[in-house]
Amino acid sequence: MGTALQEATGLMESKRAKVSSRRQVTIPQKFFEKLSIKEEVEFILRNGELLVRPVREHDEGFADLILEDLVNEGLTGEQLLKAFRERNAKVRPAVERLLDDVSRVAKDHKTGYDETTEIFGNVMED
């Protein structure tokens, strides 16, 4: 994913690290601190790339927004719980699809503008 577009826009930082004979690497301190890594990280293999991200036990993500919508729809009790679980389960796959789309566009970019506008729209509009 190391494209010039990502590096120029600050979407990506990179650093090389040696892999020990025991398959261990040290996370650079700057990254460790920026990501607020605690006790665990999660490894994800996607499209030939290894992603490492902090495990967030209490990461609410979009939970508060989902609950607000469901409450506004008048759901309560078991109905609310069932609907929340269904909608919350759709968030991660949707975000992963978005990341895959962004990765594809970044790899295929020419100027970067038209392709990202295709995904995100014109974010410069007031």
C-alpha cells in the first residue's frame, strides 16, 4: 500500500523492522504511542498485506449511533437488542469493503483526485 499519494497526504507512515529468528518484530515506539496500544494487537491478512492494529475491548465504534437510530425508531427490549446485533454485525464488513475500495483506488491512481472523489465525493464542498 506504500503509494506516493498516501505518503504525500499523510494517510500512511512507514518504518522497516527486522524479523527475529523467532518471527518477532518490535513495534516502533512512535507507532505504539500513536495507536495507544495496550496489551494486545490483532493481525489481519488482506490482499497479500499484513495489518496490525490494537485490540480495543470496549471499542464502541458506531454503537452509540446505531442505538440512537433504533431508539428513535421506537424499538425497546428484545426487539432493540436483536436489531442492534444485526446492524452492528454489518459495520465491520462495510468498513472493510471501504478500505478495500480505497486500497484499489490508491494502487490504480493517476492524479488521485478523480478516483478518491468517486469513493468519497467532493470533500472540499462547503
